[in-house]
Amino acid sequence: MRRLGTGIGWRPEIADTVERMPGIDWVEAVAENVCPGHLPDSLLRLRERGVTVVPHGVSLGLGGAERPDAGRLTALAERAEVLGSPLVTEHIAFVRAGGPLTASPRLEAGHLLPVPRTRDALRVLCENVRIAQDALPVPLAVENIAALVAWPGEEMTEGQFLYELADRTGVRLLIDVANLHTNHVNRGEEPVKALAELPLEAIAYVHVAGGFERDGVWHDSHAHPVPGPVLDILTDLASRTALPGVLLERDENFPGPGELERELDAVREAVGTGATARGTTDGRERPAREGTRSGGAASEGAPGEGAGGEGAPGEGAGGGGSVPPAAEAAPAAPDEAARQRLALAEAALLSALVAGTPVPEGFDRVRLGVQARALAAKRADVVAKVAPELPLILGSGYRTAFVAYAQGHPMRGGYRQDALDFAEELLMGAHPAQGRARRELRRWWLDRSGPAPRPASRLGQVGRSLIRR
């Protein structure tokens, strides 16, 4: 794996700071925020200096029940090519559900949601990853995500799930140590166990980020300093294997250049401490699977006792020299029944989170409520960024109004469409915004909804009623 070094997440808000920071070997840019035909000048200058740029996708939904969308794959491939990237990355998550597989309306999460660690989900994910790999011009790496909720009836640990995925597909792994800490606090999962089960040789690079704890729940905010426990996990991982690259993520509440540089220094120190500890083992790296395969692979019939239950892994990308050769053939691609089972499960969960339907059996209702509120709050924040006029027009009442709207109105498109739908709902309803605020909101909506809304749509009916006022 190509060595990347120390990097930072490139964001427009800190573009100038990133350009001036010493010791930055590479940056990561959110793929959906980069237009191949109009690259930001800052990224162009970084590339000219020899700084590697990696596109990081957030909307592919490889963990969803449907096969990856060809258009989204093409867009990700275009960004990799125009940036000259050595690889692209995405997430082990689902971001939408419903549609033809469930004969129900398609729902958008606007967030990365965890997939169940089951055999069905693993087989679907493996096929989706293979489809993506075939469509991309460079290697793919996939990231473990943070979660507030746990699926009932899971059959694998996180480390086992990642191990099987890498072994069966050859995909690289982007290990987010902050997400391991989040899952430790929220789901009681031990980072040490996850690290011991990982296929270390499959790691492409590592993410480090901050968050905060509230009422016993850890929120992976990417808007706070990196805490000590996250750095400790990074040190542990660096003590097990030489890390090809480590990147600091910050998405909001950006500090000054000095604080960012101090965080990067802390990241470097944690990696260095781990590397020193690794050197004390006579140069030998720890086995990638300490204690997880002794006595052979677990049998098919005992959930939770084996990595996948569908055959022991072989010597592919995830296997390395620490795992015995495969005793069985690789599992077949999932049939449509498996996809449909996963589709129904994911649609039920997402509907409970964004549409107020009953909580599926086996889920923690309190945690699901926390997740639902977090999703609504995130929607409010992102809509405020893509449509900054709305908070200005509505003032202090914007956030309360949007969260109330979000609880009964699932997102049906991107965030820009969400902003239009929100404004439309306010104008159709009895929102307290009157007088000048209402006139400004109406003008904003008309300017962005198009000169001739479709007559058959509710949007068009609103337009005509507003014009007549």
C-alpha cells in the first residue's frame, strides 16, 4: 500500500490554512463537494506542490440493499481521475432505503447508518463492493462508521465483519479510530478486540476526529478536539502495524491554525509512540487476528461464534500469513431474497428514524429517539449551510421550525430540495413568520423553485397561490 503520511481533511472553510500548514503530505476532500470541471484553486495549488488529494465519498450507500447506482459510481470515478488520486474511499453504511425492493417510498437518511452485521448483509455488501471496484479506476477503501444504535441479532463483531469483507473482496480498509471509540461508548464494543481482529495488512489509512459525550451518548461531531481515548486507540493500532497514512478530520467549528497544528502534532506523537512500542517486539508486527481463529473457523450454525459462518477466509487481501487457508469455497453472490430481507430491515429502521413509524422489534427505543433527533438536527445544520438565507429570514425560530418539520417530513432528495420543501411547508402552513419575514421567505422560494413550476405538482399549486397573493 502506498505511503501517504500525515494529512488533514480539506474543507473550503480552512483551505487557506491547510495550504500554509507545514508537514501536510496529503488531503482528503468530500467527493460530492468537488466538481470535476471546476476544481477549487486551493486543491489545484496543493496538487501542483505534490500534495496527494483523495476523494472521500459519502452518498454511495454500499451497505444498502440495492446495487450501487451507476451514476454515482461514474461521478466518483471522474473525481479520482481529475484529482490524480491513488485511491478513493467510501463508507460501510446505508444512506437510503425503500424503493422497488420493498414496494415503498424511497427514504433518504442524510446520514451514514450502520448495516447489520449479519450473513445476509455481509453477502450483499461484498457484491456491492465488487461492483464498485469494477467501476472505479483506482483501488477502493471502505470506512467503519460510528453508530448510536445496535442492530438486534447481529452475528459478527465489527472486527470479524471487516475481516470477512476484506478477505472476500480484496477491498482496502479505512479505519476510523474515533468511530471505534464512539462504538465503545455507545455500544459497549471494545476497541482492543476490534483491532485484534482486523486484517492489518488491508489498512489503507486511518481517520482521527473529535466528538463529545452527552447523557452517556458519544456524538462523533468532527467539531471538537481529538480526545485522549481516541489518541490511545491510534497508538494501539500503530503499535500493531506501520500505518500508511493518518488523517485529521474536522468538519465544523474550525479552530485557528495554531490549534489545528497542535492537534496534528498530537496525532503524530500518538503514531510515534505506537511505532516505538512496535519496535520493541524485535521488528515483528502483532498477528492480525489474535485469538480469533484458534481451533479453526466456527461452524455455520452458531450465530456470533465465527466471522462469517459461510466458510473460513482464505489468503486474499484480508488473510495475510496469520490465517489458515480456506477450507471452503467463497460464498456465492446474494440472491434477491437476501437483498429483499435486508431492504425490509433497513427501510423499517430508517422509517422509524425519519418518518415517525413504530420502532422495529429489538431496537433500543431511547437510543433510536436520540438518533432520530440527531438526524433532524443534522438536517437543520446542513440546510442552513446550503441555504444560509433561511436562518437569516426566520431568525432564532429557524432551528425549532426545521426540527419540527423534519419529524414528519422525510428528506426526499438532496439538501437543496430539502430546503425548498421546508420553505414550501412553512408557506402552506400557519407558520408564525408573518409580515416582512413571510414576504422574504416567499420571494426566496419563488426565486429557487423555477420560473414555471409544474402545474400538476403541489409545488406548482403553491407557486400559483403565492403569485396571486
